[in-house]
Amino acid sequence: MVVPLKWQKSSFSGGGEGNDCLELASTSTALHLRESDTPAIALTSAPASFIHFLAAIRTDTLNRQA
């Protein structure tokens, strides 16, 4: 049985009912991100990979060569 994901809006979305926001859903094995205006398309990642991605953004090392 497939359980539907419970999507949460970003706190930076302004709290309105508009469709201009980022939404997050999580399961025990994955994180899912989507834009409210295109809910059929979602980015899915393992939590550890997503944590590394966010760290690279925060430290401005995302575009640097290893």
C-alpha cells in the first residue's frame, strides 16, 4: 500500500494559500522537495545526500572543483 506524502510549506513562503512556495515531505528513507505550482514534479534524495548538498550551498563550495 502506498501512503500519500504529507507536504509542508516552507516558512519562507509567507504563509498564504498561493502556489509560489517550496514544499517538503519526508519518509524514513527519503526527502522530497517540490514547487507548489508544479506538484507533479518532485526532487527525491536520501537524507545524507541532501544534508551534504545543503552544506555545500551554505559554505559556497557547490561550484568548486574537488
